[in-house]
Amino acid sequence: MTAEKTTPAQTSIRNRLFLIVVVVVSAIFLSLELYRVEKELKQYQQLKEANLTLLLDNYVNPISTLVWNLDYDQLPSSLAGLSKSNSFAFAKVTDGMGKTLYLEGHPDEFGSLLVRSVPLTWEEEGSPRNIGRLEIGLTLDELDAVRNSRWINSLTTLAAILAPMLTILYFAIRRLTGPLGQITQTIESVANDGNTPVIPYQSRMDEVGTLARALEVFRNNRVELDNLRRSLEERVANQTRELLTAKNAAEAGNLAKSRFLSTVSHELRTPLTSISGALKMLAQDRLDIAGEQRQALLSIANRNADRLLALVNDILDLQKIEAGKMQYEMTPVSLDMLLKQSLEAMSGYTVKYQSKIQYQRLTPSDLVVVADAQRISQVILNLLSNAVKFSPIRSTIHLTLDEQDDTAMIKVIDQGAGIPETFRNNIFKRFTQSDSADTRQAGGTGLGLAIVMEIIRSHGGQIDYQNLTPDNHPEHTQGACFWFTLPIIQPQDVQTHESTSNPADP
């Protein structure tokens, strides 16, 4: 029979296994030696404990007699034999109140101590009486020194055995891990960078060479599949982006539609209910309804009809803006006059909330802009009504007109709770409202500020807001300041704009 040939790879594996076995056996022998040492030391300590117990038993009765007879001067001579022991650390006698009667030795001078104590009792009228305590301590420094010496000897022996073995094992592992590290880098380059370098160490006749040859097969297959994978990933990514875009657009549309329908349904139901109730009471033609009551019912119906009309107008304005069909009648407009007219229009609304609006022109002369007066008035009324609605009752709303860099700056400052920072990016979007108790109570469709922003942008202006703090507005402790700007024209240009807006008939 032909003997089976051992490959270099098998020989290398056997050598490493032999080194591992030597290390494990050495560790086992060391563990057994340490266990034996600890066992011997433990027996030695138990012997000391037994000796200490015997000492206590021998001295407890004589010491009790001396303490009972108050013969404290004899305590040193009675305990003199203890101090002659090599392991003696201290002896202490205390009375029944814990007062020290005698102390021989100093416990703090030793490291490890074995301490035991027994009570001192005396038979009086047939019952034992506690008259003190005897406490004796023996030093374990000798035991600790032996233990440390044994540990050092054992560790030195282990180090002498393991040092050459670990050195050989280190170089053997390094001979294995070095090529493996280079092979790993090559594989990572193939996997991540798409490079196709040849796997090294294929000529070695050990496990490293076997691994290198197997990975070379993998590399070749990877190169063949890489182009197909990239093509498929690109197609999947493109289709995924298209699907996500369509999905997000559909979800956004459905969400906006749902919110709009819910809001409009609520805004329609409330005034329609009020109008229906008032008209039903009037339709009954009851004689007991006085003239004032009839007038009140008609006022209720009229106010709610105006509310419905405003809602319909907002929806129509939004449709015009989306279709790009919003028309503006641009003429020179006095902002001071327009703001005063807006204050008059808000007089009934401020009475309802027991609030007032304070107007201040901060410029020495009036400011004129080219604008659609009706649409700019719509912007001012929307901002003022929001300020009144979201401020506490009996609040003061500040309205100012100022000039900054050839633009008119109109500010509306309320005394409300301010706008949540999380809502800043959505406040001027359509069908959006801050999810707060004040907003839900005040109502609205969420269209007003969106329409306002479109109107101001169409006039070449800007609109934004700022929450008020003592840092940016020392005179206001809370609230929000909504502001918008419009380009102004100089007085000499007013006539030119009037002629352009209203050309003379031929």
C-alpha cells in the first residue's frame, strides 16, 4: 500500500495545533499549581483561626475574673504570654460600656489581620451578666508574603514556558496573517472600487495558497457579473425614484384635498346652520317675535352670509392665482389713506373682540405706491383680522407705516402667543394651519395668508413675520409681527403713472 502523502498545508496546520496544545497544557498546569498553593494557604489560615479560638477560650475566664473584681492592673501580666507569639498583632479588653481597659499592640501597623472577639460574662444570681469583651488579633502578613512569593514563582515559571512558545506562535501567525491582509485588501478593492487586480500568493502550497486560488475564481466571476449588477441597480434606482415621486405627489394631493374638504365643510356648516335657524324662525311668522328680535335674526343671517361670501371669494381668488388669471388694477395709491380706510373697516371687528388698533405713520410725508388698492386693502384687513383674532381680549394691535430703502414697510404687531417655530416653513402655504388650540378655536380655511403672499409678490414686494421677544422688541413681551414691503414711487412720478394707468380718450 502506498502511504498517503502529507501536504504542506496539513503540516502547517499540525504545527500550529501543536503550539496551541502546548500553551493550553501549560496554562492548565499553572492553574493546578496555583490551586494547590491557595489550598495550602487556606489550610494554614484555618489552623491560625483554630489557634486564635483556643487562645480566646484560655484567656476569657481569667480576664473575666479580673474585670469583675476591677483588678485592671493585672491585665498586662495576664496577657503577657500573647505578645511573645510571632503572629501576635494586638489584644484589647473593654468593659460593658465599650470603654477600653487595656490595649496591647497597634492594629494599624499590620496589613492583613485575623481578628476574633468574645464577650466577658460573670454569673450573678444564676444568670450571666455581660461585663465586657476580649478581642485578639493575629497578623496574616506572613501568610500574604508566602502567597505573593508562590504567585511570583508560578508566574515566572509560566512566563519561562510560554515566552518561546508565544514567540514561535507569533511569527507563525504573522506568516499567515500577512498574506491574508494583502489578499483581503485585494478583495476589498475588487468589491468596492471595481478594480480587477490578480489575487496574490496563488503559488503557495499551504492554506493561504488554497484560499488565494479560490478567491481568484471568485474574482473572475465577480468581474463577469459586475456590469450586469450595475445595469440592474441603475434601472431599479430610476424606477424607484419615479415611483416615489408619483407616490409623494399623490399623497400630498390627497392630504391637501382631505384637509381642504374638511376645513371648507366646517366653515360652510357653521354659517349655514346660523342662517338656516334664523330664517326658519322668521318663516314661522310668529307674532311674539318683537321687532328687535327680528332685526337680530336678520343680522345673524347677514353676518353669516358675509362669512360665506368671504369664503367663496378666497376660493375664487385661489383658483385665479393657480390659473394665472388674477388681474390687478394698478394705480398710484396713498398708503396712509389706505391704512386709515382699513382701520374704519375694522371698527366693527375690533368691537367684537373688545380690542383696539393703534396706527402710527413713522414717515414725515405720505408714501405712494403703484398697486391695486382693493387687493392691498385685502392684505391689510387679513393681517389685522388675524392679529385681533389671535390676541387676548382687550388687546392693542399696533399698525405702523415706515420707509426703508425706497420701499414702504407696513407692520402689524399683535399680542398673541406667537407662531410655533415648527410651523415657520408652512405658514404661507395653502390649506395649512398651525395645529394649536387657538387656531382651531379661531377657525379659518388656511387660504388667507397664501393669498396675501401671492398678492404681495405680484406687486414686487416681500412678506414675512417674526416672533417678538424682549431681545428684538423690548417694548413687547410676546406676540408676532407680520410685515410686508411695497416699492414706492416719488411724487414727481405720480402723474406719469396716472397717465399710464388711465390714458386719455382720443
